[in-house]
Amino acid sequence: MERLNSKLYLQNCYIMKENERLRKKAQILNQENQALLSELKQKLSKGSQKSNASTNTILDLGLSSSSSQNPSSSGN
């Protein structure tokens, strides 16, 4: 019985050690994930700002070209 108890105690120590190692690894991965998420959000917000500026420019070009086309098309 004492031998079994010792064996279980050693297994328990090993499991606790492994658990602590995995907890530290999970914490590091979580920190890396948060940093990457933050970086991605920054890139997306910069990209959407550029996209909005491009869209506005395209819309402005579309308005000016349509207004210049109207007189010529009504002249035909």
C-alpha cells in the first residue's frame, strides 16, 4: 500500500510540474496572440482609412465625369 501511495505521489508531482509548464506556455501564447491581434487591428484601421480615401476619390471622379458627360450627351 505504501509503495502504491509513493507511486501516486510521484505521478501527482509530475502532473503538477507539467501543469505549471503548460500554464506558463499558455500565458506566453496568450500574450503573443494579444500583440498580434493589436497589430492586426492597427493595420486594418489604417487600411480602412486608406480605402475610405480611395473610395471618396473614386466617387469624386465619378461625379465630375458624369457632370461633364451630361452636357455632351444632351447635345447629341
